[in-house]
Amino acid sequence: MKKTTLLHEGKAKKVFLTENNDLVIQEFKDDATAFNNKKKGTIAEKGVVNNAISCKLFTLLEEQGVRTHLVEKLSDRDMLCKRLDIIKVEVVVRNIAAGSLVKRYGFTEGTVLEQPIVEFYLKNDDLDDPLMNESHAVALGVASLEELAVLKSRAEAINAVLKEFFAERKLMLVDFKLEFGRHDGGILLGDEISPDTCRLWDLETKEKLDKDRFRFDLGGVEDAYSEVQRRVLGLD
């Protein structure tokens, strides 16, 4: 399968059409952004790492009955995917207080939540991806109540699988972002699952092993991403 026309270029990936109208190729870049593109940089080999991690985790989820857009890993940076009509809702699942949850509600960072919090955000960079509820989403026409219920239940199921998977590898799944799309009458998980989209802490030391190292100039960004890849893929 070969790339034809560039369909879309985002902050972390390029999406190309293929000769099959139902399939696209997602190419992972090394570009890094934070604070809704206000901070920009590069993380060496990030695209390679995130593609490998995402393919592994999408395969895991497929095995657990979660339908995703993954068809196959084509190369170090390229993933062959089903073409989705992306739902303009970012779904965030939070297991431990961090980031905006601390800023908005005064939680102490690191507080383990009694039950996961599922949040919806409008996928719109111009508006800084604002937090919204189901009524907002329906009023904006981005999703129906029925679709939002599917997104929430799907996110909770994904969380259960990933929490266990990461814990077995001595990682805490603090929170993560998911994106979904419509395909052939159903809803599939799309985008990626990686240290770009997840907060991951070492289970014992609580060391941050995700994009927060880039966001807050903590250093060791490449090493953190590589460590997550090592654990996820079971590399020696």
C-alpha cells in the first residue's frame, strides 16, 4: 500500500490517501507541541516510538474486543488505517489527578481518584479545545447523545484494559486522551495511544515518562519515551 495525496497534516502526524479509498496511511512525525501548539519543538525518533507503541496497544485492544482503525504497521513511521470520519470530540479519562484537573478543581497532584473521570472536549484548536458536556456536543452538532454514550462506555472499557496492561509493566496510567471516528456504520478508536496522549508515571518512583517532560522542560524526554517503548514492547 502506497501513499498518494496528503489528506491532512496535524501537530504529530500526516495522513495520506491511498489507492484504496477506504484506507489511509498515518505517518508519525518527530514534531512536538504543547499548550495547544503554543510551545513547539522536536523529540528525536518520537514518530518511530509512538508508532510502535500505538500499534502494540491497538492490537491489544482489538484482542480485547475494542474496534480500532489499525490495519497493520507498514514501517517504522507508517500505520495503515481504516479511513474515519473523525468525531470532533476528544475523550479524556483520568485515573489520578494531574494537569488541568489539578488547576481547575484544586486536587492535589497524584491523588488517586475513587473512580475514573471521563471528560469531553471539543476538538477545535482555534478555541483551545474547550471542556464541554453532552448538551454542548449535541447543540454544536458534533455528536448525538447515543454516540456520546458509546464514546464514554468505550473509553471506560479501554481504560480497564490499559490500566492493567501498564501496571504489569510498572507504569501508572494517570490519564489519557482518545479520539474516535465513524466508519461503515460503526464507531472505531482512531488517532494514537502513546506518551504524547497519555500521562504515564513509573509505578515505584512516580517519575514522569510522557510529554510532560517536554511541556515543563524536565529534560530526558527521548529517554522517557524510549523507556515506555521498552516496557510496552517487552524489549530487553
